[in-house]
Amino acid sequence: MRPRSEAAPPYPDTFYSRTLSDTRARPALVGRVAVDVAVVGGGFAGLFAALDLARGGMRVAVIESQAVGWGASGRNGGFVSDGFACGPAAIRRHVGRDHADALQALSAEGVAIMRHEIATLDIPGADPVAGILRLRRHDRADDLRAASTPDTPYLDQPAIRRHLETVRYRHGIAEPAAFHIHPLNTLRGLAAEVERLGGLIVEQSPVIGADLTAARKTLTTPQGRVEAPRVVFATGGYTGPLIPRLRRAILPIATYVMVSETAPDLLAQAIRTRMAVGDDRRAGDYYRLVQGGARLLWGGRITTRAARPAGIARELRAEMLGVYPQLAALRTDLVWSGLMAYARHRMPQIGLLQPDVWHVTGFGGHGLNTTAIGGRVVAEAILGTSDRIALFAPFGLDWAGGGAGLAAAQATYWALQVQDWWRERQAA
Ligand SMILES: Cc1cc2nc3c(=O)[nH]c(=O)nc-3n(C[C@H](O)[C@H](O)[C@H](O)COP(=O)(O)OP(=O)(O)OC[C@H]3O[C@@H](n4cnc5c(N)ncnc54)[C@H](O)[C@@H]3O)c2cc1C
């Protein structure tokens, strides 16, 4: 892990920004540019859309207020698995079984897109590692046994303990087809490919004005403007007041990650697998070894107001020591937070704001597969090659509830933490 460099793009100080495989900063937009499609936001959603549009022959510009991957896309846990932030039962209740199955297939296609791009573009430093273990602390497992398949086998405690030196987990499922990545390097690899295909990416260029009334729409940045007949908004949890309808439709929710010092021998006393681990509690944590097993990256907690990372790091550390007391001597090197965009229905919001203006946002805490397919279906709609975007139509831009919505989200999270504690206490 390199020390923080002044010349690098203006990323927050994270494990990912300290292990960039390329440190090139892109210029800000100066003057006027005309393209076929303007994409606002250089996270995974914006870049996946831009990539498919460029492959489809469109001239595309991605306008990013900070640096590509500066938002949630460059700071997350790196877990890539199928599904959505909203659970399958709630999706089925909302749209029925067939429609829910079609959405689930799209979410799995999102995993395949991420895997395919990393492999075919040979993205430097993407570091994909196969396998996620979904583990459970309390003592009910009939649903896990019923859901297990030859591809996703059920794990009992002895099977789990072959990988992890802890008695905390009683049951689990292995997902060998899921994987984990270095998200920032991956995203920078996608950005490089967009540019190779002729796309323009500008950084340090917040869109501060948007005239979407004319056929030729205009987006204004501090030093320039982009004109395009079509616009895609992909601004995630960092969506500002520019488009009030979009801002009101999401709740920006903060979540946290910490990374340990380099301590491969100590970590090997606790974790003997390179698979990532997700704790399936309602308010669960997740973790994985990074840098070839030298460091532990541990994420969890949500807050609806920016909390002091040092306080959160103490909570995450207490959680970690509850699972692995043998890591008491492990020091934390860095802790950071990022904002996720949650819709009230917890599904992505992918569709038309008005003719020729699309939005692709609301991926919550499950964005690494869903941004890939979200970007793809928007690109297909613009290129006219499919109307798969219609599958997301039932999940619109409902008002997310503003301050009351945030308070309700925080209260729900705390209630889930209490439920987890109660269930584990009963099982103990
Ligand atoms: C700490 C953390 C851990 C997570 N872990 C996982 C995980 O392990 N697996 C998983 O699947 N998901 C995870 N997620 C969720 C996932 O990271 C997000 O769902 C996903 O990255 C969202 O991508 P996005 O492109 O929609 O938004 P972002 O990546 O946030 O990108 C939005 C971009 O828009 C830019 N922007 C905003 N307004 C403007 C403007 N006016 N002009 C120009 N640019 C603008 C921002 O600067 C930002 O770069 C996690 C999220 C966080 C925060």
C-alpha cells in the first residue's frame, strides 16, 4: 500500500486509492463539446452505460464531478454476487413470480458482465478472487438446506471451521460462482476502455446546470458545457439538487469499511480462505483478505448521518473481535465511508425521466452486479436493441421520504441490530 500521493486523482484515502494500478488524473471539461449521449456520473452505473453505448457506435461523454470511481463504486466491499438490495421475497410480492424471475436473471447477467469485462479487458489490479461464504450465527438452517444446490452447497459448522477459526458461525452456504474484486482498479479499467473506443471522460467537472427542454440538451460545468440529444443521470448516493425529482427519490445512506495493517501470519490464525465472508444477519458485516492474504478488509454498519469514522472503526473492531478474539493485536490502518443510494422500494431506479433523459441509480448496497446490468439495459434502450429496461418500470422514482425517510431507515437498522442480538442470545 503506497503512501497517499498529491499527484494522484482526488480520491478519499482508502485501501483502494492507495493501491491504484494507474494514477492518471483526467482533465476537467473546458469549452463546448457535442456528443450523442452525455452521461453524468463516473461510477460503475455511468461507465457500464457509456461502455455499451460506445460499443454501439455512439459518441459518448462521461462527466464526473471528482474522479472516476470517487463515489461508492471506488470505495465498496468488492463483493460481486447475484440479486438486488431488495430481497427476492419482496420483489416477488411486488411484481409476481415470473417478473421476479426475469429480474433475478438480469442480476445474474450483471455478475457475468463484471466477470467478462475483467477477463477480456485483462484489467490491471482488478484482482478477482472466486467465492463468497454466506454464514449464519443463529441455529435455524432449514431454509439454507432447502436453498442449497450442488453449485451452492450447505455448510455445517465443521465445514465452516475448515476455512475460518471461529465458533461464531453455525451454518452457511458457499457461493463459488460469486467473487470479489478491487473495485477502483476495475472501474478505472472500464474507463480506459471507454476512452479507447473514442469516448470522452472528464473529471473535476460537476454538472451545475442542466437545460433539458430543447432537443439538443445542455449540461453546464464550471468551465464548459456538453450538448447532446440524450442524457443519462448516474449520480448514485451523491445525487445533488440539480434534478429535484431524482434527488427526492433516493435516500443517501452511509456505510463503512476498514482495512487492517499488514499481518499475514496473524490473519492466518483466523482466516484460512481467500473466499469473502458475508454474515447473513439482518444488520450483518462482511470481510475478506486482500493483498494476497496480507490484510483484512472489514465492512459494515450504516448511518443516515455522517458519523465519525473513528467511532465506527471501534464498533467494527469490536464486531471483528467478537468473531476472532485471536486478532486482538491486529491494528487498523484506514477506515472510510461512502454513500449508497436507496430508493424506498430498495430496487434500482432505471428508466426515463422524460423523453431522451434516463436515470440509472438506486443500487443500494448491492451495486456491483446491478450497475453492470443497469448500464446495459439503459444502453440497449438508447441504441434501440431491446426494451429490457421495462422490467424495472414497476420500481419508479417514488418520493423516498426526505428527513423522515432517513430517520425511518436508521430506526429500522437499529431494530434489525436488536433482532440479531436477540436471536443470537437465544441460540447461545
Ligand atoms: C462502503 C460501501 C461498501 C459497499 N459494498 C458493496 C459490495 O461489496 N458489493 C456490492 O455489490 N455493492 C456494494 N456497495 C454498493 C455499491 O458500491 C454501489 O451500489 C454502486 O457502486 C453504485 O454505483 P453508482 O455508479 O450508481 O454510484 P457512485 O459510484 O456513487 O457514482 C456516482 C458518481 O456520480 C458523481 N456525481 C454526482 N453528482 C454529479 C454531478 N452533478 N456532476 C458530475 N458528477 C456527479 C459522483 O462524484 C460519483 O462519482 C457498497 C457501497 C459502499 C458505500
